[in-house]
Amino acid sequence: MAQSTDESSSPGSGQDLRLESVSKKFGDFVAVDNLTLTVPQGSFFALLGPSGCGKTTTLRIVAGLEDPTLGRVYIGEDEITSLRPYKRPVNTVFQSYALFPHLTIFENVCFGLRRKGVKDYKDKTREMLDLVQLEPYATRKPAQLSGGQQQRVALARALINEPGVLLLDEPLGALDLKLRRQMQIELKRIQTEIDVTFVHVTHDQEEAMTMADTIAVMNHGVIEQMGAPSELYENPTTTFVANFLGQSNLIVVDVVDSSGQTVVLDCHGQKVGVDAARSHTAEGKGWLGVRPEKIFASAQGTVEHDDANLLTGGVVSDVSFVGVSTQYLVALPWGQEVMVFEQNTGHRASFKNGDAVDLAWSRQHAFLLDAGQDAHAGVVSGDDE
Amino acid sequence: MTQTTTSPPKASDDGEASKRRGWGWLLLVPGMLWLAIFFLFPTVQLFFTSLYDPSGSYEQGYALTWHVANYVDAIKDTWNLFGRSFMYAGISTFVCLLLGYPLAYAIAFKAGRWKNVMLVLVIAPFFTSFLLRTLSWRAILADQGPVTSFLQTIAILPDDGRLLATPVAVIAGLIYNFLPFMTLPLYASLDKVDYRLIEAAGDLYSSPFTGFRKVTFPLSLPGVVSGTLLTFIPACGDYINAELLGTPKQYMVGNRIQAAFLTEHNYPLAASLSIILMLIVVLMVIVYVRKSGTEKLV
């Protein structure tokens, strides 16, 4: 499993959120397993993973709603591990919003300021309601608002306290797709504007990739891989990450030579290669990974690629036209089917079932993973939105 | 950002909707009939009885003479009983709230898998008759009983002090008998409070106590209102506790009504006392519910 230290971030802006060897056990179940993590101040950080991976528990530990079994939590130099929630400079946007049903929108938003005894809470609350465009709803009760509006109240109620770290627990999960897209952009805009550290927990890879500067992919209580969205997508180090972020074709290969710049592989008798920097195993068997949109299908024998990888002998077994692209399933000689997405540029006719095709892709677009892992780890079923 | 508005789905077929409406009211019929026969009719009867000429008697019959003076007579002799009834009922309700709230809170939030067992224990006293339980309180509070001796030993009670036949005994009896009526609605209300709201209050800088004051308690108000009503109303009219645990000095208006009906057979007096008690309680309830509805109780 990948180690979870963040080398890319420059420490020292003073108010970084740091978790040191944090574990949380519920009985025999290990929800969070020896997690070490630094979230730089002002960054938009996403904890991404399937349900039960420990991401929400991690968030609750930062919020103070759970005590870690082991480990320490810091904001800047201050240890907050055993600080009660109401004493932490941390606020949360809860999954179900947890708005106070007996209070008006105004009273909900100023709740934190009033507890802290801020004198001019009225002006600040009006400003905040203005920022989330809910001024006209100030005197209403939460139940009288739509889901999207409630979401913005929850955000305003947390942000108004100017927390050092804002925690977002699946904040957009209850919204419909269109509204979610809108709120993703809105959240990112607000985060850039006010420069607060956002820690965002989600199971939606698209949501994480849209908003976050850094994503930590969690599985079984540990971080599988951490990095910028493009880095995780283009160069995953585990099959779980390869499958959980987008889709990947994973093909069994034998490592022939891993000494040079290009690692030479044997794929059922055909020679292919992958950049050494994207190779995460050195010998024996491996999973050669390539994204469906990186593969170019061409009629058999029509393409010569010296620089690229080429697999010949494929047969189109399924064609689905989805508008922006056409998605093919291509059966390779050894029976495995790979996905190929072709953008609908209109430059050429699409293939039909039974067409013989060769598959080509640039060597810097592939990645090589250790074969010890389950090729289906992290596969998200299609209807999971 | 655009404002999104939600509108309730409209009934597409009005004919269908009205047909459904047309039959639904039939469900009311059994309950309404029951109330008409066993509540409305007796109440009207009671009202007329309160206006009979008091010179009549049970044996010879009464004449309906719209004798409003019955009410004046009733109040004249019993105003102190009314005062005592409301005072006893008020104190008992308040103490029931103090005892019942922590109990209901513990059952709702802390009992875990013991929740159902604890709820059964709360209603367990109902398995025995009300009368029997109150009688056994006589033994508990008796002059030579364990409670009295203990309180004398630790010098809270003087050596010749007693519990039985004092207001303390009557109020204690009322509290004991009505505590489940307070606890159950409180529990129902607290159990519905979303624990995440309490967490949210903590996240927003509320200490546990402030969180309780600003979130948990206001959200449990429906339970507080129904619990206090279910305790206060029957306690106002109770006469068993005063009868068994007190002396005529502790008698409540219920004792007077009971005596007028069953011992003296002075029906007009009993009826007018009942009507007065009913009116005062209804009035108090209206004011109380109005006040709590506008959140002035928070």
C-alpha cells in the first residue's frame, strides 16, 4: 500500500492540518489505520473512497466528534487531539446538513457567532446570507427551503465562523445531478475567495476531481494514493485507484526488462512498453493499465507505430453510441475484452461488431501495476452516482 | 446561482381526488359517535344539572330553574379548595418534569439496548391498580415507616414530625402516580431529536449545556407541553391521593365533588363545581398552549 505522506506540499504556512499516525478502532473493526497526513493551509483537499473506507471517521476525528484510538491531530503547532469539538477552530458541513429545524435561517447562520459572543453578529450574518444568496429567506425555517438552499445554509452556517479548517461531509450527496454540478463550481469559487482549508469527504470521484487540489484515495482505512487529480488519474499506483477514478483496462503482462527508460513487457506474445516512471512493479507478472480514451482503434494492419504500443488481433464485440463518444468493447485474441472510447469527431465511420481492429496507445499513457492486486478492486458499478 | 423552488405535486385528476376525500370522513364516524354518546351528552347533562333548583333531592327529583346561584354557592365555599388543587397539581407537575426529563433523556440517548426494558419499567406501575399503589404509599409514609424514620434520623424531620396526612404526602402521591404520563411524551419527543443536531451544536461552539439549552430542549418542547398537560389536568381533578394520603385539611376540589355527588347527593352543587373546574382547566390549557406555541416558553 502506498505511504501517505504528502511530499509535494510545502509546510510552514503555519496552520496546516496534520494527522500523525491516527488510528480508530470500533471493536475489532479498524476504521482508520495508522493514517499520517498533512493538509496545507488554504488547500482544497478531498478524501475520496467507497463507503466504509474510513473517510468519514477521519473527518469526525478532525471535527472532534470521534476520539482517535491512537495518534495525534494538529492544526499548525497546536495539538487538538483531545480538544472538545466546541473548542476547535473547525466547522463542519454535515452530510444531512443538520440544520436546526426550530430556528430561522438567520438564527441558524448566526448560531456559531452568538455562541462565541461576537457583538456584530447581525451584520456578519447578513453579509454571509448575501454571499450565499439567501438574504430573502432569512426569516424562513429550514423545512421551507429546497435541498440546494438548505445546502447553502449549512455552508454559510459553518463558514461564518471563519474556521481554520472547514470539513465537508458528502455535502452535495443529497442534491440532484444538475444542482450538484452548480454547487461544485460554487464551492470551489468560495474556497478560492476566502482562502480557507477545505477538507472534503466524498465517494464521488468526479466531484473530488472537479474541486480538489489534492485527493487522497482511501480504502480499508488507509490512503492508497495521494496527489493532484490529474496525477492520480494518469498515473495510478494501485488497481484500486486505477478503477475507482475513471475506468481502466488492466491486462496481464510479464515484465521482460525493467532496466531502461522504458520497461519492456510481454503481453501474450506481443511486445509492449511502459515508461519507467509509470511502472510500479519491477519483475514477474504485472497489470498493464490503459484508460479507454487513450486507446486508438484502427482497422487491422493499417497502422504502424514505432513509438507506440500496438496490440493486434482484436475483434469488436460491442458498440455503444453515447453521443459525444462511441464506446467499443474489443475482444483480444486471449479472450479479454478491453474498453475503447472514441470521441465523436465525425472524421471517420465507426466500427461495427465483428470488425478486426488493432489497438494502439502512446507508451507514456500506460501504467504498470503489481499483479498481486485484485484487478477488480475499486470497480464502481455503473449506476452508482 | 439560480434560485430553485419546489412546488408540491398537484393532484392531476381532481375527480379522483374528490372521490377519495368523499369517503375519508367515514373513518371519523366511530370515534365521533363514541364521543357524542359518552362525552358530549354527559357534559350537556352535567351543565343542565348544574342549573337545577338545589331544593330538590335525589329521591324527589330536580326542577330545571336555571339557578345560576349554584355557581356562586359552589365558589363561595370552595375557592380555597380550588387554590389548593391548582397548587398541588402545579407543584406535582413541576417536580414530575424535573424527575421525568432526565429519565426520558437517559432512555432516549444513553440507554442503548436497555431502552425497551427501561420503557417497560416506566409503565410497570400500571400493572397494579392505582388505588392499591396509593394505599401502599400509606405504608411507606407511615409514622413508623422507613421513610419517616430515616428522615427523622438525619434530622430533616423533627422527632414528632410526620409525612402521612401532610401536603407532602399528597403531592408525593400525585408525583408518583403521574410520573409515567410525564415521562412517556418526553421520551417520545426526545427520541425524535436527531443526534446529529446535537453534534452540529457542538461543532458550532456550544458546550454540552448550551447545546442542550439551545437545541435539545427547544426540540423537546412538544413533549414538555404534552407531558405537563397529561400530568396537570388529571392531577387537578384527583381526589384519591388527598383521600388516602391526606386529611380533610389537604382535600382538593375533587374530594368536594366526590362528596357532593356520592355522599351528599347534592347534584346541582357537584355539577357546578365540575363545570367550574373544567372551565378553569380549559382556560389554563389554552393560555399555556398558546404561549408555548409562540416559543415564549423557550
